[in-house]
Amino acid sequence: MGRLDNKVAVITGAGAGLGKAITMLYAKEGAKVVIADMNMEAAEETAKEIIDKGGQAIAVKTNVTEEEDIQTMYNTALEKFGTVDILVNNAGIGDNMYAAANVPDDVWDRVIAINTTGAMRAMRKALQIFEEKKSGVIVNMASLSGVQGGRGGLTYTASKYAVVGMTKNVAAHYNNLGIRCNAIAPSAVPTNLSKAMTQPDPFGMERAVAGLNLMPRSGTTEEIANIALFLGSDESSFVNGVVVTADAGWSAY
């Protein structure tokens, strides 16, 4: 049997990169997956890959900054699969490493809207479903920038610290209802997020990578997906409110 048999998982930012790796692994382990992504073409291609392998998946065009899209994402999951058991909050963007003195307002507003407010909205609706069931799991994608303040730009760091705080808050408030909420804090993992960086702030970038030579190696999307699988499965039933740092020991130095 698969580790996620009979589970329904909603995964944001699931059309490519880390989100796709998590989605493919979840489906391989028996989950019915809702692939939520702004890029509908990528979401549909991922869904087709899963269906062609005998899995169950549906793609939903989702902008996590729009409450209407969040509602549609869950309504589609409920109509197609009848329930939701797992939410993986993976959608996110970077901030071009802007240091505090140089942050443009539009960068601050967009990054917070997607990384923090979008995650909150997805959790808010999931919790309403989970409360009725008295069960449910949330896996939030934080970042090493959310536990070690100097590893990114100010806005990205602020957004991921907020994700860490929300993770612990939800875990503490809802644990007596059979609901768990954990987060993953990866260091450098080659994804679309890192590839999308254009014209980074020179000062912010210089300071953020100051200790990069001490990082043992970069991670892979598959390695992070394995952590997401553990946290989403019943194998982690005694794990709640935890932030799993995945950085090959970089931050332990």
C-alpha cells in the first residue's frame, strides 16, 4: 500500500519545480492530488503525467492572492474527490535579494501577498474543512531564510518568518482537533524560484551569500519532497508545530 492511500492533497504552486516533485511523489504514494498553479498549462501537463501512470489528479488555475481562486481550488477538490486531507502550501516567489534600505514597495507588497497572505488564505479554508473532519495535515514551505535571518532579502525573509510563525500558531491552536501543521525550511535548492531572480540588489546579494562557501551542497527537489511526504503522512502523527531545516548541516555551523 502507498503511504498516502485514500488521501486527498491540495498542493499550491504544483505545476513545476519543487511543487511538482511533491505532487508526483504524493500521487505515487496513492494520494489524489489537486494541482493548483497560476500556469494552467504546466498544471495540466503534471496532471496528465500522473493520470497516464494510473494516478488521480486534477489541475486548477489558482492565484493564491485571489480569495475567489482559493475558494475555487477547494470547491474543485471537494467536487472531484469529496474531501481534503492534506494541504501543501508551496506557492511562493523571491524578492531579488533586496536589502532593507533598498526594498521597493511593489516588491514588498507582491512577495507578502503570495508568500504570506496566500498561505494564510489556503490554511484558513483548509482548517474549516479539517475542523469538521477532526483531522487534517498542513505542510508549509518556509525557507532557511525564515529561521536564519541573513540568508535572503528582507521581504522574502519577513514572509518566511511569518510562515514559520503561522505554522506554530496553527499547530498550537488546533492540535486538540486532530489537526497537524508543520513546515520545511530548505536552503539552496535549484527551482524556478531561483531561476527567476533578475537583477538582484548588489548589496543584499553580497550579504546574503557571505557564508555560502560553508554550505556543504545544494539540495534536490526530490529530497525536499521526501520530507513533505513524511510530514503529510501518518508516519509523522506525533510531529506538530515543527520546522524541519533541510540544509545538509549548513545552519548547524
